[in-house]
Amino acid sequence: MEYKIYVESLGCDKNLVDTEVMLGRLVKRGCKIVLSPEQADIAIINTCSFIHDAKTESIEAILELAAEKNAGRLPKIIVTGCLSELYQEQIRREIPEVDGVLGATNTDKIEEVVADIMQGRTREIFDGPDYDAEVFVDRISESGKYYAFLKIAEGCDNHCTYCIIPKLRGKFRSRTMESLVEEAKYLVRQGKREIILVAQDVGKYGLDLYGRRALPELLEKLAAVEGIDWLRLLYVYPEDVTDELITAIKKGLALPYLDMPLQHADDIVLKKMARKSKVEDLRKLLAKLRSEIPEICLRTTFITGFPGESEENFENLHQFLKEAQFDRVGVFTYSKEENTPAARMKEQIPARIKKQRQKTLMLTQQQIAFAKNESLVGRQFRVMIDAYLPQDNVYIGRTYRDTPDVDGYVFVESKRELLSGDMIDVKIVGVNEYDLIGEEIYEFSE
């Protein structure tokens, strides 16, 4: 199977892992990765449909590939991911240039589909969102980067009223600790030094498989893998932040960094969202985390304009944001997604108001973030180097407070040549809005 493969991966980091797994399977069978559709025998596009904008981006990307095919520059197209799961019947009917379609959880069937379409047959595979593919195969992770995402579970059991993920990805399904340790070792052999644990709901890891929240135990096993410098946790729901998890972070098994998607801070709206926490629970949790782990960096996301969100509901959210003083915040306007309970709710909020509220929150958070950055001046941090900007003779790095491609950076000069993944000690000497400026601390005197 010596075909040239071009791939586009859209959406979240979990989608990226699926893409890397598909590429790994194909390369193992003799395929070669190319960098443009014009060089390819087959283009694979792994789509996203989490919100309206993601759907639009995915459809436009498919249409661009279809235009390449119609122009004679691309023989075959395969579509997979969440959009294909959502629109199983429509994709090939509406875009006949597509030769193969895979469901969101059917990445293990990619070789079958490639083989069939290259023999002139069209192929569609939808085994259902609860389908479990192989737990681990060799991945083709992006070269030159020293970090990788480790997807520890598939699916979600939360059924938030605004979210369609459970319908697309199925029920929550943890992977075994053994398979995750095996994959982590594989990633280390590929040069990865930072492993970022992801799932729709990382904190529930193990509940289905072991009958308990087993994330602290998994962290202990992963921390023992030689070559991993940093373990980072993303997407831990507040009700899953247990005493055991806090202890694991305090022990240094994971970075003191938590991404907790709260989505709102008004009890009426949280109930409509089918979120499990109440505002007072959130206040107590934040206080506990900062008391137990003083250096912790906290990230969250909020949604403005959820159906029925009154001015009072929004003001409660705004006041909570001021009070909570998060280190990192993302704010999104509510997206009305078909086949979700929230889409059927009355009192849908006009787009103008949703965006206005989003802007209000972001301006407030901007002031908080800038003040927090200024408070870091004079402090010393261990920094991982990401890249080098030759035109400025400066390196780009990150502290434990910074998730790749999401948070800020540290710009630092060094008197020696550094490589991506190198770790250095840096003193923060200045700020540039969301980013920091640092100087390397040398262990020797000049």
C-alpha cells in the first residue's frame, strides 16, 4: 500500500491524536506523508463539528479539496471525524467528490477505506459512536515538537445541554493504564518530553473501567516513565477534583496547572446547562486549590448568551470572574447546535448581546491577566524552549503555567545555542501583555 497521503486535522487536540494514529497505521503499511494535496494520491480530512464555526471550517476545507479533485490535481478524498458522524447521510450526497467516509471513532478502519477507494470503490464505515478502536498503535506525531497529547479516554457521559459530543463520540470509555504507559514510552522514544493528558473529561478516568477515579494512580505510573519531564492535565471538571488528585499534584506527579471548564457562574444557568456544580461549590474548590497548591495556575472557559441568560445571570458571572482571579480564561459565545436540548430552549439570546457580553468578560480578564503577569517579574521559573526567532535572536519558551498554543510564552535571550525541549532557568524581567520577557540564569559566572 504505497500511496502518498495528504492530511488536514481540524478541531481539538483529541482530534489531532486520532489523525496521528491514522497516519501511523498508514505509514506502517507503506504509505508516505506529503505536504500538499497536489502531491497526494489521497487527502484525508479529520473534521470537527463542536460548534457552528467549526462545522463551517470543516465544510469549507472539504470543498477546497473537492475543487482540487475537480481540477485534476487530487485523485481521492476521505472525510472522517465529528462532522462525518453528524452528517452521515449528507456528506457523500452533497459532496459527491468524497470517496470515503469514516465515523468519528473508526480510525482503525482507515487502511480498509484507503485500499477500497484506490481500487475504485466508494466506502463508508459507521460502527457507532460507542465503538472502541485499538487502544494503542504507533503514531506519527508532529516532528520537531517535544510535547504530545495522550488521549486517555473517548466519549463523554456528562450530557451538558449545549453539547453534542456524547452523540458523536459515545459514552465515556477509559483506556487501560497499561496501554497508556506503553504509548507514553513510545512518545518519549520519539523525543517527547512533555505529555499532555486529554479527554472530554480527564477527571473521570477509570470510573467505567476500574470503578473508581483512577487519575492519580495513572499519574503515578506515567511519572515513573523515564524521559517525561512534564505531565500536564487538561479538561478536569470541578466535581472530579478529588483530594487524591490534589495530593498527586502536590507530590509533583503532574504540573500545578488545571484546566477546569466551568462554563458559567450563575446557579440558574448552570442548572439549565445540566452542569453538576453550584457556584458556592466552585468558590470552595478554588479556595481549597489555592490553599493546598499555592503555585497552581488555573484556566477555565465560560459561555456567554446561553438561552435565557438574563442581565442578572450575566452580572453574576461577571462578578465571579472578578472575584475568582483566574490565570487563564477563554470566553465563547453560545452556539446553537442542532439536536441538543439547549437548541430547543426558548429565549435564545441575540448574537449582538452574546458578543457584547463576551467582550465585557474578556476586557475584565485582560486586566486580571496583565496584573498577574506583572506580579511574576523578578521570579524565577524553569522554562521549556519551544523555538528560536533568528531575526530577533531570541528563544520562545514556556513555564509550567503555559499550555502549548493556548497560553502565553516567555521570550528569552541566551548566550548558548538551545534546542526545542531544552529546559533552562529563567528570571522574569518584563511583561508584554500576555507574554513574559526573561533572562537565562547561568550556573557559572562569566
